[in-house]
Amino acid sequence: MPNPWGIPKDIEDAVLKRDHHCVYCGSEFSTERAKKKSWEHIVNDIRITSLDNIALCCVGCNASKGSKDLVTWFNSNNAKKRGITSETIADVVKSALNLKNSPIVK
């Protein structure tokens, strides 16, 4: 049975096993509000619940990104203030955008 966000159990388990740090800023998760784990759709489409679109990020990055397009957000002042660069984002994010070998942050 899917969780309240519609993420299938097998995908949820795989993401929990894969993502030990925020997929955007690379911060280690903690009990501090901004550093808590948060479910994330990399591409903002709740219908896409595959392993390549579901990830864990910190609450701070999730709140900062909101419903913005990834590239727009990466190049925003908010993302820059959070220290997000092409080096901090996880491979799953790069893969989702077909950017594994290409920097996206200007």
C-alpha cells in the first residue's frame, strides 16, 4: 500500500536505502527542522512515482524549491544561499535531468 504521498512501498524502501543526505545540498539529515528528511518529486509531477523521480531532500531545500522548475531553482538566489551547486546535487537529480556530465548551475 502506498504511503500518504502515493509513493509505492518498494520505491519508498529503495529511496530510504539510497538517500542518506539531501539530494540537493548534500546535508546530512538531522532532527533540526530545516535538516529533517522530506519526500521530494525531482520533477514536480505527482504522477511520476518512479525511483528516478522520488528522492529525499532536507525540509529547507524542499521549502526553497517548492513547485519551481529545477533549473530555475538551481540558478535562483535561494538555491545559491543554500550552497547548492552542480557538485552538491546527487546523481539521481543529475540523471533525472539528463545532466550527469553537464553542470547546470551557472
